[in-house]
Amino acid sequence: MKRKLISAIALSAVVGAGIVWFLTGPVHVDRTALQKLAPGDIKNGEQVFYAGGCASCHAAPNATGDAKLVLSGGHELKTDFGTFIAPNISPSQAGLKDWTLAEFADAMLEGVGREGEHLYPSFPYTSYARMKMQDVADLYAFMKTLPASDEASKPHDLSFPFNVRRGLGLWKMLYLDNAPVVALNEPDVQLKRGQYLVEAMGHCGECHTPRTMLGGLDKSQWLAGALSAEVDSRGQRGIVPNITDGEGGISSWSASDIAYGLESGFTPDFDSMGGAMTDVIANTSKLEPADREAIAAYLKAIPAHKNGYVSK
């Protein structure tokens, strides 16, 4: 009887492990849908590139000017989970040269690498998942025109259990969702565009929204501000501001103030936006004026929250 019980428990464990393995498997983008896309539009792809802030993480540390278009990687993001290092995504053998559009779309929309491995959400695919496939194809076309770098990508420095990628399959079940974050009330064309830029391409929530203990976004506090996920050399984190109209946020900013700030880097008081926003402004300043205005309209339309961070 005891032997039968042990066998039953062992069988249940094996079945349970198999179910978990199945549920945590990679999901791929619909290949048929990809085949129906128009050829990549390089001009639009350039705008997607700047809206997505690709160079902010994937250019070499301290790169400036045209050197920021050489996406050799190397930027280190030090967090409580370990250190994530941005890879080379230039069109070289060390980067994306041999990647197909399907493989690129898998990474952008599903967080899946070429070998079927789950990518870490330090790459903000949880936001990019809301992107239109055509914009992904356009971005792919533009990135193929950028300078190549042979710099080898460096591995992330993570400890157990965070170095077990398969577990990300369960994490994705909780936090990977391509549905809009905010339910807007009868949005017009401008508001819809602003939502797309902020929630998808711009991935603003990845920094400006508090996170749960598991590292996912707390969408009930969307854009309410947060402690930075990045830890500095002293083991401390900076504060990412509230960009809603709630207490401690940007209620005193008009939509015009926001649009101008995204172009110039200046606040309504003519102070400069510093820190990580310096890189953000370098990107948003290259967008069409209508897109900066759309972002501003969205930020003034979303629910207001008081500060979502706790000072330490």
C-alpha cells in the first residue's frame, strides 16, 4: 500500500511538472499575419525607433551624437534581481544580421528569443506587446540600415532562481498582456494615438509605474511614479515622478507644457529635466509635433493618482 502511495505521488509530481513545462513554453507571433504585412517602411520605422527609445539602452554607454545609432549594447541595469546587460542589436553577425522579421517580432511582441528562450522583461516587451505588427516590421526595416558593430553581447549576471528563464513563462501569464491599460471614454484620434505612444512604443509605464514584489507593473497605480528599478553604486534607488494629474504629479502642467517639455527638456518653470529623462527627451524631440501633442493629451486624460512611491 505504501509503495502504491509513493508511486502515485511520484506520478502526480511528474504530471504536474509536465503541465508546468507546457504552460511555460514560448508563444510565437502569428506567422500568417506577418506574411500579410506591407514591406517595411524605413521612414516610419525611424519614428518608431525614436518613440521606442531603442538607443537609450542599446547604444554603447556614454555614446553621443551619431554614435548612438551604433547599437552595440553594453548598458548595465543593476536591480534587486541582478544585473541585466543590453545586447548588441546592430545589423552585424554579433547582433541582428541573421534575424528574420518573425524572430524580431517574437522578441518585440512575445519576449521570445531566437532559440525559443524567454527574454527578461528588462527589455520592455510587456509594453511593446501592444504595438501594431506593421510598426514592428517598419522598425525592423529601419534597424537594418543602421551601422553594424561586432561587439559581442555580454551575459546577464543573475543568481538562482532568476537565472532560470523557464520560470518567466509563469511570470508572463501574470504580466504579459496586450490589452490597453486605461479605458478611455470615447477617445478621438489624437487621444488614441497618445495612448498608443505612451502605453506601447514609449513604454512610459515601465519606469513611471510602481511594481509588485514579482517585478510586474501595478497597473492600478498607472504612471503614479515609482522608485527606480535600477540600484546605484550605493545600493539606493532614485525616484521616478508621478506624471498623472494626482497629488504630487503634473496637474499644474498644461498639455502645451508637456508637449514643449518633450521637445525641449524644460519644465514650465524653465528647469531642466535631468536623469534618465535626458535620454527620453533626446528621443521624443525627434518625433513629429503631433505625436508629442498626442502624448500630452493622453497624460491629461488618464485617471489621477497620488504619488505611487515611498521615499526612503
